[in-house]
Amino acid sequence: MGSVKQFQVTFDCAEPARVARFWCEALGYVEPPPPEGFADWAEFDRTQPPEEQGSWAACVDPTGVGPRLYFQRVPEGRVVKNRVHLDVRVGSGLVGEERLAALKAEAERLTALGASVVQVLEADGVNESCIPMQDVEGNEFCLD
């Protein structure tokens, strides 16, 4: 048996389309093309049973390198800390003040899209700076 080469990351959420739009903007991802025979996802969605309309959304890396993100509607709200989170790598290769400035600039951009900053963790001599954040539904992720 060979090793797995591709995977998708699935988010449980209340409003899949809203969360998908945030992550498309945050990562430069795009909505995948609709199924053949449909002009767009809204047209496809209208063909689904009422209870399934708007129940999921997805976004993909237009370069095909990054994983597909899938967002599924669930009835319960988020009540505890995520056990898995995304690290959005905006400071790779940067150190010190230059890294912190890049992280803060990206945090500002994402905050304008509806995210929130949890805290700013500055370099401490062992770890470099990172900024824990939450997306539009409170899912944790880190800018690092």
C-alpha cells in the first residue's frame, strides 16, 4: 500500500458558504467549478432537497498544490478548543521584527474579513512570533 499524497481539511460549521468565502479570501483559494450542466453552485443547490440546500461548500487551491477545504453544516455549535488547526505560513523565512510586522499586516487583513486576533505571541528566544486567531465562526488558526 502506498502513502497518501492528497487530503482535504473538513470544517464543521453553521454557515458553510460564509466560512468558505473567508478561507478563499484568506488563502487565495477559489470555489471549485460546479457540476457539469450547472452554470454555478447556486443553480446546483436549488436542485437539492430543501434540508440539504446550503449544507456544504468547498474551496481549492488554484495551483493544485494545497489541500481542498470542505465546509459542512452541523447542528451543534463549537463549544471547545479545536483539536486540529491550520497554521497559515506568512512569516516563513522571516525573523524578529520583520516577521512580526508581516504577521501583524496579515492579521489586519484577515480581521477586515471577519477574523479576530486571540493574542500576539512575540519571539521569546526559543520560539519565533506567531498570532493565534479565529475565523468568522471562531475556528482557531495561527499566523506563523
